[in-house]
Amino acid sequence: MSYDKDARAIIDGVGGADNIVSAYHCITRLRFTLRDNTLADATALTAVPSVVGVNDTGGQYQVIVGDKVPDVFAAVAAVEPRLAGESAAPAPRQKLSQRFFDFIGGVFAPLLPAIAGAGLLKGILALLGFAGWIDPTSDTALVLSAIGDAVFFLLPVLVAMTAARKLGANQYVAVAIAGVLIYPALVTALASGEAVDFLGMPVTATTYSYTVIPSLLAIYLMSWVERGLNRIIPRVVRMMVVPLITLVVVAPVTLIVLGPLGSFVGNGVSGGINWALENGGPLAGVVIGALLPLIIMTGMHYALVPFILTNLAQVGADKFLPLTYMQSFATTGAALGVAIRAESKTLKSLAFSTTFTGLMGVTEPALYGLIVPLRRPLIATMIGSAAGGAVSLGLGVNAYVLAGNSGIPGLPGLVGATFGWAIVGIVLSFVVAAVLTLVLGFDESAYAAAATNAPVDAGGESVASGVVSSSVASGGVAGAAVPVIAPVDGEIVPLSSVPDRVFADGVMGPGAAIAPAASDVVAPVAGTVVALFPTNHAFGIRGDDGVEVLVHVGIDTVALEGRGFTAHIAQGDCVEAGQRVLTVDFDEVGRTKDTSVIVVVTEAAGTDLRDLRTGAVTAGDPLFAMQPVNAEATR
């Protein structure tokens, strides 16, 4: 099959050849570095027959193709020969700002469940005390407060752990360094007012509990020290000597220099942000509120988490957090507006479902699946968020805990003196966004174009960029179910929880993911290996029934360039279900990447995914079954 026409359309769709800095491909997508990402036309790209979706993330513009990506890339390189040598190129180096936001997101995202759970508990405790249902001085309140406060008290240690994992450093040595910052005897000595020194150098009396920047600086230094020592220390004594020298060097430098510097910088920046929030009034609320949907889409909001936590620890309240509630409810209001106005029953159904998830604080399906593709609702969202922001900053609304949820479940985080005005701002954001969506309208053809070429999910529905539409052939006669086995030992997790929108939204097809607990990865079906990427992080098998299954080990693991992956098969080999295909060093991969093992049916048209298991699984156990529903499905 020729992809020449598709290749020209893809080049035009990303803004033309002059807009392409470089390009390469992994096993499912073309990865472009563009001069200007805004010149890319997502609607035009998703209308190309070989394209199933697009993803703009981390400064890289990804065009999702599926297992035909080598052929499509070859066609693109034929049209633009300067790209021909880049098919197996490593991921392009990110700009400093992109690396910063990627680092901050990688550090704080794993902590959000613990922070959210503890934050909600603190909010509920505040609500109970406000209502007079619990005595704040009781032992029960003391225990509940301890549960809610512990994660924040230990933030230096938790941040050290995730930062070390992100930087590829030893997590346990990192925890030991951060533990020094909150070591009780040292904290007591510093708090006494007596001078404390180390080898004649003064240790500044600073409290590090509830802080994050000192830990980030310490572990950044540690990662460099550790790497340098690993290059020069003989392997036979490395396990003992490297941690010893790292601890003795990094911990004192942190106490004497980096800790006080981090506290000074954190307090200074936090103070600057707070000054703007305190003194900017309604105008600042309008500007920040309008920009917040875009800030959240790019992940830049993670950069503010350290300052939010500093405010909550030092002041007991934060003025930025309420703005995230305004944005969340504005997004949800726009989704409701789409649901009311949409003519397509499928679009209407999707909009109602994402309205519900938005009210529960999960706005990504509405934002990425509806509001961004339909465009005008994004304008309504920004205006609604701006209106709520004006109320929030104009009337001094505070949040008192980081609830980790900006929907209805997170409302206890706003309980306090300004709770009533917070509700006013939330309602205003929701209503303005919904009404403006109804007034401005939207072009449903953009939605239709995005859904035209989508693969099929487990329920027989087409999925593209989070948009669902019916596409299973009707009237077919069901064939025999084809079992797909688990490729690795571990715990089954929903595909929707995978931290990659392309897989989570079902763009690549229906399936499941497994949090691995063993190193061997086996073939999930019997058939022919039709794809094995040079970095060995993913492979595709065309089953004996003709249906293709993709196994992708980890998220963005193409960037590891094969480190940690050993293949035991080659492209073109015939394999049996359960045959060992890869050996993966998940400890090595997990230092910098998510290790989820993803199994999806990439050619799902005419099949229905059934009997999906949950819980723990052993490699070779049934994972799910593919049920053909028409004759063409088994061509």
C-alpha cells in the first residue's frame, strides 16, 4: 500500500516542510519537533486516512499512526529526504523550560494521591469542626489531624524520593539526605537558638518540614555527585563507597548552603506570587483565570505546587488554589453547554458523561475530548474561568488545604471564612461557560473529522482524542472468541489510568495495562512478529486469526534507546502464546519512566473486547478475549 498521498498531507498538516525541525518515529507514532506547534492543524491531520490521532506534549508534536508507522515515516522521508536518517533517532533534546516543567510534573504527580487523600481528610476535619460535630481538642481529632498532617510534615522526604527517581539517582540515599533536614535532635538544636556548626561552618536555623525546594536542590546535587562517583569508584566497592561519600558531601552542603538558599528562594517567589494575588484584585483574577485552562493543558501548573504548599504550611491558606476550582467548573459548564446544544446523539451523550466526570473533578475528558477539538467552547471556558477568577481574587477567597480535586469532592478544601464567596465564584464560572457555549455554538464537523478514522474500543465504539462514536458493523455473525493472555506478571490496571493520553483514551485501540512484577515479557497471542522497534521497548504480533496486538512496555521508553531491554525474537519470527519475547530491567526503566506494560488490539474493527480480568495476574493467564462480530474481522 502506498502512503505517498498521506505523507504529503501529514507534512502539510504539521505546518509544511519548513516548519519541521526534525522527525523520527517510535512503534506507534511520528514524532515531530516543529518550529511552531501552533501551525499544525489537528483537524486536517486526523482526517488523513492513516492517522488515528495527534498529541501535542512536551514541545513534541506526535502524529499517531499505529503499527504502519515505519511505512508512513518512509513515505514522509521520501517526500522530505532530509528526514530519512532520523527514523530511529533518539527523542530530541527538550528546551530548558520544557525540561523544567517535565521535572516538576514528574516529581509531584506521583505524590498527588497521598497529598489529595490527606488534604481531603484535613478538609473534612475542618468541615466537621465548623459544623460542631467534632471537638477539635479531642483525642480523635488529634489522631485525625496527625493522619492528615503527616504527609505534609514528611514532604522533604517524599519529594526527595520522587526527585531521585526522576533524576535516576538512588532513592534510598535521597531519603536519607532529606531525613537529615527533619532529624529531631538537629531540629531541636537549631530551634534552641544556640549556634550549630559543621567543621567550623555555621548551620542556618531553618525549619524544613512542609518545604520542598531545599529537597529538590539537594537531590539535584546528589544526582550529579552520584553519577560522578559511579564513573571513578571501582564496581567491587561501589555499593558501599558511593552512598557513603554522597551522604557525607551532599547532606552538609544542603544544611549549610542549599537548604537556606532554597528556603530563601521559595519564600521570596512565594511572597511575590502572594503579593500579586493579594494586590492584583479582580483584574489579576480575570487574567489568571482566563489563562488557567491553557496553563493546565501544558502542565505548567505543577510549577506552582511548591509555593501552594509553602503558603498552606506558613499562612494556613492559599489564594491560587480557588482559581483552579473556577477553571474546573468553567470546563464542566462548557461541557454541559455542548451537551444541551449538540445535534449528534453521540456527541450529546459524550458531553453529558464528561459533564458528570467534570463535576467529580476529572476535567481531562471534557477538556481534551470536547472543548479543545470544538474550539469555541474553549473560549467560553476561558471567559467563565476569568469571571470566577475576578470574584475569587476580588473578594479574597482562600483555600485551606490542597484537596487534590477541584470538583465537588474537593469542596471541603475551601471550607472557611470565605467559603460562601467561593461558591459564588464557582457557580458564576459554571453558568457563564455554559451560557456562552450555547451562544457561541460550535462546529460539529471538527468532531466528526476527528472521529472518522478512529479505532474501536471494548464496547464496539470508535475512539479518537477522547471522542467516542459508534462504528462496529452491524448484523454480523459472531465468531469464536480469541483469547489474549497476560504478557507479564503483575497487577492489572485500567487502560484509562495509563499516563499517556493516546493509550488512555483508546486512540491506539482497546486493551489493558499491567503494573509489572517480573522481568520476562511473553507473547500475548500466537502469530507473526510484524513489528519490533530497534529499542526493543515495543512489539506487535499479527495473530493467526489476523487481528494485531501491540505490547508497549512503559511510557515514552523510546527515549531510553534500548537501555534495560533485551529481545529474544526478531521481526518476522513466528511465536507461540506464552513464548518469551523480552527481558526488561524494570528497575532501570523505572528510574525515569513509567513501567506500565500496555496490551492493545490495534486492528480492532469488527471485534468486541470481552472478559477483561482485574486484579493480580501471572504471565500466561487469560487477560481478555477478542470476539469477532463479522466475517471481515478475521480476514
